[in-house]
Amino acid sequence: MASHRVAQGECVGSIAARLGVDWREVWDHPNNAALRERARDPSALLPGDALFVPEPAVRWEARATGASHKFKLAPAAAEVRLRFVDGDAPVAGASYRFFVTGMEEPVREGKTDGDGRLVEAIGSDATEAVVEFPERKLMYRLRLGHLDPVSEVSGAQARLGQLGFYHGRVSGELDDATALALWGLQLREGLPATGELDAATQAKLRELYGM
């Protein structure tokens, strides 16, 4: 199968699910080594990236003739990992409701852990999810697969915005507001305050954001 040109909102999981391939086989394929070497995450690709998708593996099953047989495909699982903070304090032990829009899965309920984190399973082809905090009267709608790599200015802006350092739009331009946000992050985290998206800052953003 030829290379697939990544579009906005696509990730390895959604592409693989649509084409009937396990996303791990796609991401680990030798032809995608260049993407992995650039420290790209399988759920945070850049629009325009070339992703090689191998042909689905052929699997033979022996069944009797003259009868009906049912086969169920079990796609590779994916997870969404989130952390919620109020100011600098984690939103710990908060009751939430989680569901993936457009899917028949029941609403799942739970509580954030002591660090304000939650982990929920989703389908590899999921594109949108919702997290509600009924007691706080808050709702967050998540666009899955739309996050650009941390090595890109657009990816850094999105992460800086979620971390409370940046309040502009995700433009992909390293303007004064973005440089100031990077400077603030670097100063707080004990990094050289350059206002640039250098390797150390990318690593810290990835650590704080979780990807």
C-alpha cells in the first residue's frame, strides 16, 4: 500500500482503523522510521506527513460449509490521558462523566486521581470525546487527533495554552506572544529563558503535557 498523506485531525489510530490495519503495525513499520526518529507521537502527526500503511495481513479461518458464521473484529485499543488543574492545583478526586461522541458506548463515570488525572479507553478511530464534571458544572469537548507534534510551533502553542501560559490562537507563528509564553514556561521550570522552542523546552512540554 502506498504512503498516506496525513490530513488535519488524523492520527495513526484513525488512519489504521479506516484501512483495516492494526495501528501498531503501521507505526512500527520500517518505512515509518523517519517519523519515529523525529520524536513524533502516533497520536500527534503533522498535516502533510507521509505515513506508510502496509496491506492488511491475510488470516485464514477453517469453518464448515452450509452454515452461517459470525466474525467479530477486535481493533487495537487506544487511550485518552488527561490532567486537570485549577490554577496550579490538581483537580483531585473530582467526579466526572466521559463519553465518545457518535458512538453507542455507555457514559462512563469515575474520579480523577490525586494528581488530577484520568485515563479512559477509546476506539482507535474516535475523533471527539466529552468530559463532564457535574459538581463543578464544567464540560470539556475534546477534538482527538488534532494536536500537532511538540516540535512544531503550532503544537507548542496548543500545549502552552492548555498549561495556562499562552492565550492566543494556534497560528503556527513564533510571534511575541508565543515567545513570551515559552519564556514563562522556561523560567518556571528552571530552563534557560530564551523564548525559543529548543530541544530542552520541547522535552519539558512533552513531560508536562504527557505527549
